[in-house]
Amino acid sequence: MNWNGALFLRQFLPAVVAHSNGAQVVVTDNASTDESLALLAAEFPAVEVIRHATNLGFCEGYNQGLKQLTARFRYYVLLNSDVEVTSGWLLPLRQLLEERPKVAAVQPKIRQYSSDPAQRELFEYAGAGGGYLDRLGYPFCRGRLFDTIEADHGQYDDPRPVAWATGACLLVRAEAWHTLGGLETRFFAHMEEIDLCWRLWNAGHEIWYHGGSTVYHVGGGTLHKSNPRKTYLNFRNGLALVYKNTAAPELPGAMGVRLVLDWVAALRLLLQGETADTKAILRAHLDFYRGLSYWKQVRQQHPPRLLASERPGVYQGSLVWAYFAKGQRKFSDLKATLLR
């Protein structure tokens, strides 16, 4: 997926082409206004390009692009334009899907892209060593709790089921993708892969992480984490994520606590002088309520069936409490007895 990422294409696409192991490389362009299309035509003539007339966002951009590839491929790789792949990165992921028919999606290890060798040893925020959730739907990763990032010492190399796999680099079965309708269009961007993976678990599939494959992600290449737009998307989509996918017996409690914690976060940002982010949270809640009839409809289309205790990769406590109240900063600090 590309949007005004000519610099990233020039920097990272050669490695994708070189290390694709025979896979067809396709760039879906979301109406870029920079030199992306000219660059692709001049320097990557063998790469197939799907052009969107308008910026459809990350979610619908992928949905519409992959509709044009239906029946041509068994697997799709969702890969951000700001990801550096390594030699042999695709083979372990594809082998896992071949060996485990129930697995619908798998991600590699995600480390930080940097020119500094020390920084390249760190896990990257979006995906790290596999995605987890707590009972309230707060996402975290092995190797990353909130803003605390661990260095990779091989502690998370083991392949295993996880709650979600990152959309920055995701190998997914085409059949499962189309059966569930792809990414949630209303999300536009952010948390869309968590929603997809949660729906896949509810539909009887599995999601895995494979530490035998490593890629490097710039992260925030199109929308930096300090941007209030990202705050808005994360909070709005976070509410929708929980509402859409939480099993009925657990939904009232989960939504009630999430609403309270969101307001606490808004108050904290306001006291810190971050008024733009505070307004973004307020707008996120307002827009979630405005769209509640839609979220009810999609919840009915894919009714949740798994309790938190039945889904792998779910922390059976509150990550907010563990991190901020108890000072547990690493994945290994979380009590194993509370991990599913």
C-alpha cells in the first residue's frame, strides 16, 4: 500500500522485489500526488500497480485493491511501503500457513528501522513480537507495552498463536480475507488489523506470529503518533473494536470501563496542556455514538462467539492497571497465570 511514499518506494521496494521468492509484487496506490507513479513506471516496470482515483484510506484501499486480485492468489501479503524486508523473510510465514490449515494470518518479527545499529535491535511499536489484547480490548505486543520498547534478544522467537498480527506486514489467506469482507472500511486506518484478526478468531480461524522471519518498520511514516488525527482514530476505532467483537456477556462491562478510562485519558491530556489531543478524544466519542446504528449492524453480521478466556493472546486482567499502577513495563512482567 502506498500514499505519497515515493521516498519509501525507492528505498525499500528493491528489497521486496529481490526477496519475494517468486511472489507477484503489486503496489496499490491511494491517489498519490507525489512522484510515486512515475517512479514505479520508470524504475519498477515489472511491478504491477493498482491505481485508486481517490485516497480511500488504508482499509478501503486494500479492500478495493485485493478485489482486483481475487482468484489469482491463495495468499496476500499486506506490506506497508515503509518496511524493509530481509532475505528469506517470506518463506517461514508461507510454510506456517501450508502446515497449519486453521491459521488464517501470520506476521513476522517487527523491529525498528534505523541507521543506528542499536536502534535496529529494538522491537517496533506496531507488531513487535506478536499482538495481544487485555480483557478490555487494549492492544499491546510481546516486546512493547504502551511506549516501553524492549530490545530483541531472541526472547520472543518462538512461533505461537496471538490475538492479532500487524497490518504493517501480514500474510493472510485470500479465502478467509474475502469471506470476512476484508478490513473494516469505517476504521479508515489504525486498529483495522486487530479488528480483522478478532473477527477471524470468532469465525474459527487462528492468528499466529513467527519469530523466524524478521522485517524492519519505520513506523509513523504517513501519520506520526503525535498527530491528533492519530489520537482520534485510535480512540474512535478502539471503542468500535470492542463494541463489534466482544462476546455479549462481557460487552457491558468492557464498554463501561473503556468509556471511563477514555475520559481519564482525556482529562490527563488536558492537564498536560495537550488540548488538541483532548479534543480529538471528545470528537472520537461523539463520532462513535453517531455511528452506533452502523456498529450494531456489523456486530449482527459477524456475531462474537468467543469469551476473553477462550481467545489466545488475551491478558485476563487490565493492562492499564498492570502498567500504570503496578509498574509492570515488560511483557515478561505480566503474570503468566493471567495470559491465555
